Amino acid sequence: MPKSTKAGPLKMTELKELTLIDLQNRLKESQDDLETLSFQLDSGQLPNTARVRMIRRDIARLKTVLHEIDLGLRKPKGISA
């Protein structure tokens, strides 16, 4: 299984290995993380502000892969044919 988003940014090679359910779960987790980080940023409690940018980019990558699957340009892992 790919590394956690806490260790660093997601890579497209990692995303290609995930199933559709895993992609959707990872997107939800990233959106929750972004919400938490936004509150911390607004209250001045976030020491690493670059993390917000990293999470936003991860969300964009996840949405891109999910959109490609919807368009039929990419097949999620676990789906054959």
C-alpha cells in the first residue's frame, strides 16, 4: 500500500496503484486534513504553512485521476477488461 499523505506529497505512480474506493477515501481524508489545516492556519497555530499547499495539490491529483476514470481514460486497479 502507498505511503501515507503525512510523509509527503502523493505521486501519480502511487495513485495508479489504488482502487476506486481507495482513491475516494484518500480524497475525503485529504479534504478533511485541508479543513483542519485551514483552521490552524487562521488561528496562527500552524508552524508549517507549506503543508496547506501540498494537501491542495494532492486533492487536485486525486480529482484528476477520478475524473480520468469517469471519462474512461484510465481504469482503476481491480477492474479488468
